[in-house]
Amino acid sequence: MQRFFVEPCQIDEPAHRIHITGTDVNHIVNVLRMKPGEELWISDGEKKEYHCRIESAASDEVCLHILYAQEPDYELPNKIYLFQGLPKSDKMELIIQKAVELGAFEIIPVETKRCVVRLDGKKAAKKVERWQQIAESAAKQSKRMLVPSVHSVMNFKEAIAYAEEMNVRLIPYELAKGMAETKEIIKQIQPGQSIGIFIGPEGGFEESEVDIAVNSGAVPITLGKRILRTETAGLAILSVLMFQLEQ
């Protein structure tokens, strides 16, 4: 069943109605060709979802009747922030899509020393807009209760500063200690703690960047004996964390 996100102001619970406006109207009416009587899910972007039936569908607004509301437990108990070194080509689109499916709360694109891709202001803004659309689509598909935010592009020092208030900061690194230590570090993460994950671009982080991260409180971990591509590493640790934290 189709899922859409709305702002709280669009929900009129006493009247059992939700009013859809904006680009979703075109998607519902012209792309999906949904008609009055058909049903869909609406999320308020926080913790409540609504099972609705279409009452009317015009070119500028779709009016829904709320059949019932519920507060499902789809989200992880921890907010996970993925600091992703900018990869080449369109790999970032895949990373964002899968990170959203795996429960990431926010994705932060990061320019590091070994990044091949360099984005200027206008180009970066267009990329982020496109990436946010991918995040929203993935959130709808995976029954997320919220749309994870794709942050504007940061440099490495900005990313380190942004992560300072997070409870746990992890940096997968090929020179980190063995798997037993990594398992213990992950096992100690408590529900409710915020988690920052730093993933390097192709070629990984420079040693000086790892030193900066560690000095700021990040903990080096290993993802195994094999070398993972940048588009694989973040998804690997997100999968591990999802399995560990899911309640």
C-alpha cells in the first residue's frame, strides 16, 4: 500500500481528515492514478501513521478520510548519523537509499582529503536536493515513520565538530584491532544513544584524518579481514547496528 508524509498542520484528527497538497498530489492523481475509495498510509513524520481512504482527488488537493491511526514501532531506538565520504559517480544515491532502508536517521556527505569528487556551492545544493528525494522515496518504500535528512556537504573538520555531541562515534579502519574488540564496542551501545559513523571515500581516510577523529572521541573498529568498497562499508556497519539495536 502506498505511503506518503505530511506536516501536522495537514492532519485534522477531530474531522478524521487529511489534506494532501504539493507535489504528492500529482504523484497520487497522475502517476499512480489513484481514485476515490482507494486506500493508502500517511505518516506524520514522527510516530503516528494513518490508514486512510481517498475522499476526493483534484488537481491541487487530495482529501483523505482517516479510517484509523496507530503508533507502530518501526524506528530504531537510536539515532544513527552516517558521515559518508563523497564517492565517485552515482554511488551516493545507492548509499543513501540503502542507509535509509537500514534505519539511518541522517546522512551527512563529507569531503575528505582523498575524495575525487569536489562539489561547489550550486552543484552541491542540486546534489543534496536530489539525494533528499531519494531518501524520501526510500523512506516511503521501507515504511519509515520519518524521512531521514540528507545534510548539506561538510568538510572533514566540520563533520568532526558536528559529531561532538553524539554519544558514540565509530570509524571503521583497516588498521583497527580485531573483531572481538569491535563486537564488544557495539555490544556496549545502549538504546537511546546517538551514533555517528564515519566512512571514508574510495581510498579510505588518510591517517591524519583518523588521528583527528580518534582525538575527538571516535573509536576505530574493524569490519572484518576483507577490504570493503566505500558503498559497502557503511551499509555493513548499519546492518550490524540494526541487528544489534532492533527491539
